[in-house]
Amino acid sequence: MRKLLVAGILMCSSLIYLPVKAQYYFYNDKYYENAVVFEVGASGGIMNCLTDLGGNKGIGKKFIKDLNWKNTKPSFGGYFLANYMDKIALRFEGTFGEVMAYDSILKDVATTTTGRYERNLSFKSRISEFQLALEVHPLMFRKFDNEDPPRWSPYGIVGAGYFSFDPKANLDGIWYSLQPLRLEGQGFKEYPDRKPYKLSQINIVGGLGVRYQLSPMFNTRFEIVHRTLFTDYLDDASSNSYIDPALFYNYLPPAQAAIAQRLYERKSEITPEEPSKRTDERGDPENNDSYFTIQLKIGFALGRQKR
């Protein structure tokens, strides 16, 4: 996280020293535009995720085809950016929110889900993310010698982030952090291919947005940003089989082992006569998890001057 913050500061600062031409008119004949304009802003919107749990009717599908909008939660954040000639902008941003998913959401379409509803797993997790991203505004690469630039500017976003998460599940009214329970045998010698996962990781950021200039000093943005993750454990479910529950007592304290035995398999809560088999799919290791935001931003420009 510290390296990402330092990189953001250095890269934003470096824009100040890019070759510049003379000041030029920006919005109208009342304001001058500096080559580099800084901006601070706030954002608010929604956050959702695509994981192995929950989803939509039918068998599990890839990407947005399995999205369930009922899991949408609020998100918010703030940002600082350096905007060069209105063409490119480098921004450092913090985003905060929550993601969740639960198989019981599929109850009304249970007959189509090939056992996903009966699996009965669930999770929620707070997300804290800091990202360094580049905005590219293609329309602004035109010359506007005899006219004002357009107020609307679509743009693309690409960058990297550092995020933290902590999947939890509810048992008897208490929310338990799942990572320490190692519900899929992570770190157990009996399952050497299942490694413990870290709760803070790097992600790849990509998205699209549109900016509208409300005035020389204020603008608003609407954008959709997707995060590609390098983990399949955002929801603490990945393996295509269940472990031997007796092993929990070999690796965890007795109190934790008892909780893990109740949380690793929850089909028996719905069908006690037919609990999950060892060979049943607990998750899908073929596809990593992801999450995204849809946000509205308001920004205040620093560096535009009245004539």
C-alpha cells in the first residue's frame, strides 16, 4: 500500500514538469487553463461482485451472465488527480464498500440451479481499496482553436489497486471470519494444492466513464469500473470438493474446529437427510472472483484562473 501511495504522488508530481505550451482558454473567455490542473473529488454509488456463490438462475455462468442485482450494496470514496491538457489524467483514489452473496437467493429458481441453492453457502465482506489509474479522454486530442472544447468527454480507465477483504458468514446470529477457519483445508498437509490466501491483494482496474463540465471549477463523472482479481477466495469458496471435517481438529483449536465443522458444509441445514458429499462441488476453481462499482463523482478543479 505504501509503495502504491508513493508511486501515485511521484507520478502526479511528474506531470507538472511535462512540456507545456502557453496558457489557453478553457471554458469561456473568463478563465485561463493551466497545462496541468489538479482536481479533488468525492464519489458515491453501488458495489457488487461476481463469485462462486449466489448468482442467477440456471447453472453457474461466466461474468455478468450470473450477476444478481439483489446483492448490490452502497459504496463511496474520494480521489485526487492531475489532469494534463484535458487529454490524460492520473488519479489516486480510495473506494470503500461491501460485497455479499448467498445461495439462498436462488430459492425461487432452485430447480434450475443444479444444486447451487441446496449448497446453502453465503458470505459478506467489507472492501477497502486504493488505486492508481489513468484516464484517457480521446475527444480531447482534437484541436479546438476556434471553439470551446465539448462539455461531455467519454474516457477509458486502466490501472491497478490494492484492496483488503475479510469474508464472513453468519452462524446462529454471529458473523465469523472465514479465512482463519480454513474451510477448504488451506495449509493442511492432506491438501497440498490448497494454499492459505491473503486478505490484502493487488487487483487490475478497468472501466469506462463520461465527464461533464458543470462550470470551469466543477465537473461530474459517471463511470463503471471492474476489478479483476488474482484470487478465487473473495467469497471463501473455490475448491471443487469438500474436505474431511475431522481434520479441523488436527489444525485448529477445539472451539474454532467446532465452528468450522458447521460452516464448511451447510446443505445439511436444508436437507439433513442428504448432506453434501466429499465429491460435490463447493466452488469453481476455474474462474477467479471479481467486483465492480458504478459511481457518480463530483470534482473541484485546482489551477484554473480568472482573467
